[in-house]
Amino acid sequence: MPANWVDIGVNARSMEGYLTQPEGEGSHPAVVVIQEIWGVNSHSQSVVDRLPPLGYVGLAAAMFHREGPHDYRTARRDGHGHRQDAEPHRR
């Protein structure tokens, strides 16, 4: 099954999540990938994308859904993060 974005109900609100699942029927163990301060970014999604071939359901939930979109500019402005003068770590 291809990756898709799902809505997760949280206290009568909606939180987005990036979900992947193995092909075929049946139950599978799951791995919850915790987002970075930058949200569910391409790195978080790539980690979740690697799980179905290993037999796992993968989910990266947008845990800052109440805060709105996060990127390094809003994190620096709002005082989140470890170093406010640094750009995000790039791999």
C-alpha cells in the first residue's frame, strides 16, 4: 500500500499523520516515528517509508498540529529549538 496522509482524531480535533503499511491482509506490528522540531518532514517520511518492506506499519504524527506549521524560521522566532542562531541540521 502506498504512503498516505491520514487524519487522526485527538480531543475532538484533527491531527495529520503520515502512514505506511505492508502489502497484504493481516495484522502487523507498528512503529511510531517521532517528528523533529521541523514537523513531519522529508526525513521523517523516509524513515516511515522504510518500514513496510520489513513488515511494519509506520506512522509519523504531526504532533505540533495545534501550533500550526513549523519550520526553522518559526522555531527560531518562537524560541523553540536548541540553538536559535543555527540553521537546521542537514544530512
